[in-house]
Amino acid sequence: MQLESIDQALLDGAFGAASAHAMRLLVRYGEVFEADRFISIESAHIDGCLYHGPSSINFVRRFVDLGGRVRVPTTLNVAAVDVVHPGWHQGPPDLLSEQALLTALHEELGCVATLTCAPYQRMLRPGLGDHIAWAESNAIAFANSVLGARTDRYGDFTDLCAALTGRVPYVGLHRPENRRATLVVQAPAIDATGLARDLYFAAMGYVLGARSAGHVPAIVGLPPDASEDELKALGASAASAGAIALFHAVGITPEAATLSQATGGADAEAATIAISGEELRAAVRSLCPLLAGERIAAVCLGTPHFSIAEFEHLARIVDGRRASVDVEVYVSTSREIAAHVERTPELGPVLSFGAKLVVDTCTYLAPVVRETTGAIVTNSGKWAHYGPGNLGRRVGLMTLEQCVRSAETGRVAAS
């Protein structure tokens, strides 16, 4: 590994003991992955801010005690609780205080407590070719795929080390040769699947993740008018089902104007698969084992965090309607977007419908959803994937309209 003068200065403590300690860890990390050099990054997004236990606090406190400060703009991913609404917390009281301490320690290092899994929506939006160090699977997939930024799959602790140094090993998806598509995926037309548009993108991501693991897929045949939110849903499902960190959508995403561009001119050599409409329908069935008419206790939306455009769409659907008093409706989003919803009259129908705006966290991992015996419905493939295991509840993936109808009646809506 060839260290530049800035790397050696970091190691030698020229920028403080905290950066030196972080750089030592990154050098070891780079050696494991056989990096030949380091590169600079534009920003970092931290996943280690979610409290898992004492080690979460101990690691960050070490850098605080050493006088550390982040060297690039750094945002925080979701926390283990909704700090703004502590009254909704259904878990142990200590979790609130421990999470508050962990967040405060990150802020002492100069991190911005955005506490969102979708920093690309309003705050930190990297450009094409920008090197970044982001954690959180959906954010990684979105930044790499939809924005064309360059980040590897960073996890807890390495993300903070990158922020404290502004440097990362030149490995993985930072390198252009590793970003080339190695698998061509033919997608079915929406009309041929018989699925609603929102289910199509969730299911497409889920099947893509399952069938493309270990590859960088280039998808051919997605609707050319696919929105950012639809690509967000696809990427989140793909990252959940198969750890996909980068996909190309030919004719849509910035590194795939053509199939040849996506593969680096090697499209004739890339393996090819076709995903059928039946595979997508089967994925939806597996993610929605609920029976029509089955009682529900909650609707959980916003995984990844809801965007303004998604709130606008939801407001149009729920205008003049009201959720059953027996059903909790949760919509997870960032604090910034929640504040926008609360002050925008056109989005008032969302609140009038009975939705609670959950911030700072996600309802499949935080103890927010009430302990009841009813099922939960969601429009998120990621939520449907993780919810049953995390919460021990029956969960069903449905269209947004079906989720609203289910909330109104307290029963699973028929398709």
C-alpha cells in the first residue's frame, strides 16, 4: 500500500490523536482488502449511530476523549428510538437515554444529527463520480445507482473512521472496474406482470437481490419514466434480499445510458437472466401471506424514509378518508420532511387521516408499534422482509391504496 503525505500525516498525529487512531484502523482495513492506496471522500453517512449496546458508546467515546472532529460533512443514519416522540416508545426506558447519549457523542465529533436513512432526499446529495463513505444499505444502493456517486459498503465503525480522516482505501465500488455490470437482467413489462406499479418495483428489487447476489446487475426493460422513489424502493428491496450495493438501469441511471456503457463494453460477455412476471407475483405472495379480511393492527409506511413526493401522493389518496380507531398508521420520515408536512396545508390530509409521523428511526427496528395481536401491512419490500423477524408479527406487502383501505376498515384489503 502506497501512502500519500496526507495519509502519513494522519498516522503521525498531525491532525490529532483521534484521526491518527482512525487512520490506523483504516490502514488495517485496507490491508485486509489489499488496497494499493487511499483516496479522499466528499462526505460520510454513519450507521454506527444506532444503539446496539455498550460497545456502540465506547467506540465513539474513545474518539471524543481524544478530541476528534470529522473532516468531511457527516450525517447520521437512523437511531434506535424516535427522540422527538418519546411517548410513543414501547421499549425499555434505558434505551431512550443510551440512544440520546450515543447521538450526543456523535454530535461532539461534528456529525449532523439528521437521523435519516435517506440523506440523499433533502440534505446530503453527492454528484456523479463523487467518492463518499456511506453506510445504510438503501442509501448505498441509491447513491451508487441513482446518483452515480461512488461508495463501498461501509458498516459500523469503519464509517466513522472514514469521517474522522476524510480518507478511505481505494477498493470495491470506488474502483471503476468494479462498477461495471457483470449480469444483464431482462425485466418484464409492468403490464405483463399484472401487478400495480408500486408492487412491481418492490418485487423487482426483491427478485433482483435474490438472483443477482455477487454481481453488479444491469436491468433492461424498466419503465423509462421510473421515478427516484420507485428506484429507491427497488434498491432498498434488492439490498435487503441480496446485499446489492449497485445496480444499473439501462437508459435511466447515470452510468448506464446504454447497456454497453453499463458493462464497460463487455455486454457480449456478461451473463444474462430474464425475470418473469410469475417470479414477481411469487415474490409478492411470499411477502404477503395475509388473508383478505384478516384483522390488522397497524400500517407502516416510509421504509426507506418517505420523501415529499411520496407524501404528496399519499395526501391525494387519503383526502377525505379516515383510518379506523383500531389501526395505528405510522409514516417514517426525516425531521426536516416531517416539519414540511406539518406546515404545508396541501399535505394536511395525511394528518387528518390519522397518520403519525415517526422520525429518527424506522418502525421495523424501533419499539414504536404497539404490542397487539393484529397483522401489519406495508407498501415497503424492505419492511416486509425485515418486519416479521424483527417484531415477530405477521406482515403483508400491499399497494399504497390497499394499505389505506386496510387502515380504514381494520381488515386486510382484497387486491
